[in-house]
Amino acid sequence: MSADRRAVSLHLADGTFVAASPAALGVYGVAPEALLGRRLQDLVAPEDRADAEVALGEARRSSDAISFVVRLQGDGGSPRRIEIVAHAEGGAAGESRLCCTARDASTAARAAAEQVQLSSRADEMGRRLDRLIASVPGVVWEIWFVDDPSRQRVSFVSERALALSGYTPDEWLSEPDFWAKITHPDDRPAADASGTLAATGSASAQSRWTTKDGRLVWVETQMRALRNDDGSLAGYCGVTMDITASKQAEQEQARLREEIIQSQARLLAELSTPLIPLSDGVIAMPLVGSIDSARAERVVETLLQGISSSGARTAILDITGVPTVDTQVADALLKAARGVQLLGAEVVLTGIRPEVAQTLVTLGVELTGIVTRGTLQDGIRYAVSAARPWPGRRSDPTGSSGPAALRR
């Protein structure tokens, strides 16, 4: 029976029914016509009958309505409770009739109990949510649009905001666009993911925050869109985490990688232009692989530095491992030779294969003043020969310098 269905009945002073509304069947469990001539008290469970007598007596004597709750008899192990409101009307004192309104109090009691239970569950859910939010190692927040979505006033922010930003939750809630206030100006465009949120419903962004005490911290924010029932955008929610330590680790790793790359580049440069001391006054540079403009510069630089620092009188340039000799390679060899000569030393060029010799002739390369030998071994023998005269007195009796060597 619904809690708002009420049975209205008229009674003699002793409680006898003289009239009853159709709803009486649902409240009392007895048809209205079957109630006529019966006393209201007789429908009440024996243990509540005395209370009913007292309440009806008060209603006869009082000008106010009297409300009381009794159990009905014959309802099995769990008697149904009804609430009766009785007041006197008409007739002289002692002869007045009673008008009663009755309703099923069991439904109301259950509703009240359910309400208490729901309230208790809501409180527990609230406490559970508070515990969960407190356990999140980041700032939990919500932004709800009220009138203008462009005014992104924070609606909720967890207590961890104080530890991360230095600002209290009340300060976060105090003004619109507070997040923009503490976001580094260079990072604001990247941190504003409203377009992506509106389109896809979720977004992620990294930015720097300026804390209340002036520090810069890196944060990463995971965001989701909040929508109204009609699908329109209602706001955003998300979690912002402190990633400063991982960012610093990334930067340190990047710095170390760059150092390794530079170190490897220096090592490769040294390996690509090795300078080998053979004896007092003699050094050799065997070249292997292609020679581009950058490597040609390194060849000249390394060779001149080696002669200057070692005081060598002879430098052997071996091109046995150079697959192709073109104008660029030839220019590099000539530049190296001229530089060595300016330092008062002599260049011995070895490893000139027949096809290389032909290329040099075709290119018109002038090797005057450069000693040439077919193999590195021949060049070494020439350079360390005790009988070899001091460079500058070009009197090699073998006729092995300059173009003549190419003809051999």
C-alpha cells in the first residue's frame, strides 16, 4: 500500500465505525461495509489496545488532533503498523463523534529506514572517495563550466595541490584560470588541451608549473571530458602528477648520450685519420675509405699538428685503402703536401695504383716536389734510409720524385 493512501472513517465516541472510505480495505485489511458497527480498538493487536483506548479518549477531550501508531491484529508474525490521526467533531461534550484518518505506517517506516541506510551508504562512499583521492600520488581536480567555458574555474582540487604547487585548495578555487597563472608562459599553449578534449574526450599534456616559492616543477596531466546528458561539454576532470625527477633523468640521459656521440665522433675522426710514428723523424698516415670534404680537412689538420708536435722530417701518406681518387681527394693531398713543406718536412705519397696514376694524369694533378712510392713498405724504406739526404736538397738519385715517379 502506498504511503500516501489514507482511509478516512467516522466513529461514535466509543470508537464504533459508522462510515469508512474505500481506502479502508487497504489500510485495515477489511472492506468498508464490514467495518460498520465494529470498534476501532477491536482491530488493534491486544498489546496495543490499551494505548488505542487512551489515545481515542484524549482525542474526545481535546480540541487538537491526536496522532498514534498501533499494530493491527491478525497480520501474522510481523503485524502491520498503521498511523491514526483522530480528532473530535460535532455534538456536546461526551457525545462528540471522532473523525479518524489512517495510513499504513509500515511503508513510511521502511522508507525512512531506507533513507537512513542510503544516507549511511552515501557517507561511507564519501569517506571511501576521500581515502582514494588521498592515496593518488598526484593532484585530482575538476573544472565545471557554469556559463562560459573559456573561464575555467577549478571546481574541486585535492589536498595534494598544496604539496605540489605550494598553493592551498582555497587559493586554487579563488579565481578563474588559476592553472594558467602557475603554468610557465612557454608551456601554456601545449598545456591547453581543450580542443583535443572536446574532439576525443581525453588528452595528456606536459608542462612546467611555477610553485608559490618560485621553483619550476614538471607535471604531466591526464584529462577527460565531462559531458551533459545531451552530450555537450560540461567540464574537465583529471590527475596531475609530478614528473620533475623523470624529466631530470631524461635530460641527464640526453646529455650523456650527446657526450657519448661527441666522444665517438672524435674517436672516429681519429681512427679515420690515424697518425703512426714509425721512427725518429718519420710518421705515417694510412688512409682507408672514401674521403669527403670534412675528412679531407681532418687529414690536413691532423697531419700538420702531428708534424708540428713530433718534429718529424718525413710524413708518409698512404692511399692504398682509398677506393676512388677524384679532384677532391687530389686537392686534399696537394694541400697536405704544401702544408708539410711549409713546416720544413717532406711528404712521401704511397699506394698509388696504376688506375689511380692514370686518374691523376687525366686530372692534370701536379705532384712536383712530392716523393711517390708504389707501396707503403717502399715508402717506409725510403723514409728511414740513413743515406737519404735532408729534404730540401732534392737529389734523389733514384729519380723517384715528382712526375717521373708516376712514369715508373
